Amino acid sequence: MAVYTDVAAEELEAFLAGYDIGGLLAYKGIAEGVENSNFLVHTSGGNFILTLYERRVAAADLPFFLDLMEHLASRGITCPQPVKNRAGAMLGAVAGKPAAIITFLDGMWLRRPAAAIAGRSARRWRGSIVRAPISPASAPIRSRSPAGGRSMRR
């Protein structure tokens, strides 16, 4: 299960008040996943994902990952994007944990996709990567590699 930290509706409403995404209509925990608490959040402005970052990733490293998502999307890669609050920040806190609101991508997870579907998805994703003008030098971000390498661009 991927909801390790519960969030009270009142606390979520207060957090969302800092964003221009509408008022809270409903939310529910997302069971899939292994390391963060994730919630599907329905607001009057649309659907979003709330992620509470648990212990595995250091809070100081989170801006790198959020910046990377934003960078990839700016290069035409279809991926969720962090939503900035009214102060321009991508990170906040909910239930004492670092938290981010992420755009929701329509679609569904196929537990056991047929080989033909998996192949089409891989070709589509690979095609978007090939067409996107990205390279390590194009990323204005850098971070220490958690795998022990010298660094990643930041």
C-alpha cells in the first residue's frame, strides 16, 4: 500500500488554499506505489495528485526531481508536472512531510498489458524522447547522484 501518512480533509483544504487549482471536492489514497503517500485529489479546477514524500528521498533532493519533471515537460515529453503554489514554490508540507501537487495525466494502469499494447506504448514513448530536444547539457539542474556518481546536472 502506498498511503503511509493519513491526511485530514481540513489540512488538505488549507494546503490547497495556497494554489490556484480550485477548492477541494474529494480525495482518496492511491494504493499503488511503494515509497511515497499518494492521493488523487479532485478540485473544482480539475484532478491532481498530492504526493507526500516519505523517508527514502532526502528533502534536499526533491527540488532536483521536480525541476527534472518540469524540464522534461518543457521539452515535449508527456509527463506529469509539478504545480507551483501562489508563491511560486513547487514544494510545501502536509502532515509534517514534504509535499507537492502534480498534474494528473488521464489514462489508466494496465496490470497485465498484452505484448502488442506494451510495444505500441514503448514505441510512442521512445518516439517522444527521440523528437524532444533534450540532452544532459540542456537541463539547467544539477544534483548529487544517490547511486554514488559524482553528480547529475542541476
